[in-house]
Amino acid sequence: MTDAEFRQAVLDLFPKLKVLAMARTKNGAFAEDIVQDVMVKVWSSPGQILEAVERLEVTLEKYLKRMVVNRFYDVIRRENRLVHDDDFADQLEEVVPSDPTRRNLLLRDLARHLANIGDDCRGLLVERAAGIKQQELADRRAISQSAVNKRIAKCLKELHESCGGSLHDA
């Protein structure tokens, strides 16, 4: 892989890396910082990254996603900084591909996977994605907010397993 091909492959993965970081942080600015830190490291040593990818026998995408997750944990451990951002859904919308074809493929794939996780989980995730606060979801279901958090985590895990860890590479 030439240097130019490597850099283009990394740039193509940027939106996926940002979505991953936003899913972890729930904060657009924090997610941007994490992805930029990873990009600086990748840009400064492409040879080492390609060597590690080859040695570990993983894809570049998987390796970079692991770098984002590791960077997230490093920052959390060091700074104990995890602040939720109320505009998370709006910010996530900004990083979803704007190309209608790619966007439709991703949405179709997501709909297929949501259909696999059951009505209760699908309803809960759709309501949360619509911007309904967790406390309101708890009130609607007559359960604690902690129970809602656990159900959301369970539903996201089921969705993740249904997707095999990732959605269609559009």
C-alpha cells in the first residue's frame, strides 16, 4: 500500500471512527479530540501502523477502531472526564454520510438489524434516538432510570451482536 493509498484509506475511515468515539463519549467535542489524537498518531507513523496491522493480521479499520477505544479509555483514566452532551443526536447526524446512496445503505442495514433485536429493544432505542431523556423513558415504563440504562445497554449489545460488530460498509 502506497503512502497516498494509506492516507486515503485512513481519511475514508474518519466518519466511522468519529461515530465510534461519539458512541463512547456521548460528547461531540470530546469525540473529536479523541479521533484527532488518533489521526495525529496515525499520520506521524504510517509505517508502524501498517506493520502492526500486518503483524496482528487485522484490517486497518479494526486496528484504528481499537486505537480510538484505547485512546478513550486512556483519557478517561487520566482525566476522569466523561460529560454527556445533550446535542449528541444532532452531532451524530452530522457524521453520518451525506451521500444519499451511502446513507440509504446504512439506514437499510440498521433497520434490518433493528428488526432482529425485538420490539421492546427496538422501541426503547428508537425513543432514545428521538431525543427522549432517560428519566422520561423510566417514567413511561414505571421503572428506575438505572433500569432504563441497563435495558439500553442490553439492547445496544444485542444490536451490536446482530450487526456482527459493524454495519454495512457503504
